[in-house]
Amino acid sequence: MSYVDGFIVPVPKANLAAYRKMARLAGKIWREHGALHYVECIGDDVPEGKVTSFPKAVKLKPGEIVVFSWVVYKSRADRNRIVPKVMADPRLGAQMDPKKLPFDGKRMFWGGFKPIIEL
């Protein structure tokens, strides 16, 4: 069964073009290193909940949009082999300087997920 890394990040709408550029490069790098699938989605129907929600989780500010992304790997072992290569890739490293990110990396969150159903 596959393995999935998921990411949630608040992106200023004014920085969406820069974010897309960075995400395209990141996706290319992930795929080159062996990821099966790479997806970036911007929030389209993401209401703020009363208790919890995507906007609350990232402390969404006016003028920002929630981005939900995921990377699919063949297995967790593949993920554990691929991610260090991606993080060491100099093409991505230049994009990941916290001062140059097109979003607030402190409000980003992520995790690894083991699918329980794949149809």
C-alpha cells in the first residue's frame, strides 16, 4: 500500500504566482526522486469552523488562502528514501530560504499518512 505526506499552508493571495512557481519546481523534484504523485490545491470551499477548521489551523489572515498539498509514494520506505534527497536537492534548497518563501512557514503543518483504504 502507498504512503502519503500531506501539507497545509496559508499563502497570501498576492504571492500565489510565486507559490505556484515554487510548487511546480518542488513537484518536479519530488517526481524525479521517485514520488508517484504530487498535488497542490488552493482552498475553494474552506469555511471557518466553530471549533476547528483549515483556516483556524493555519491562523488564516485576511488576504490569504489555504493550500492543501500531498505527495504519494510507493511505500513509507520509499518516502524515507526520497525525502532526504528532495531536501538536499540544490534546486529546492534555493527556494526554501525562510526569508524568501512566498508564505509564512511557521504556520505550515504536515504529516505522513498510511492509507487504510485505496480504491
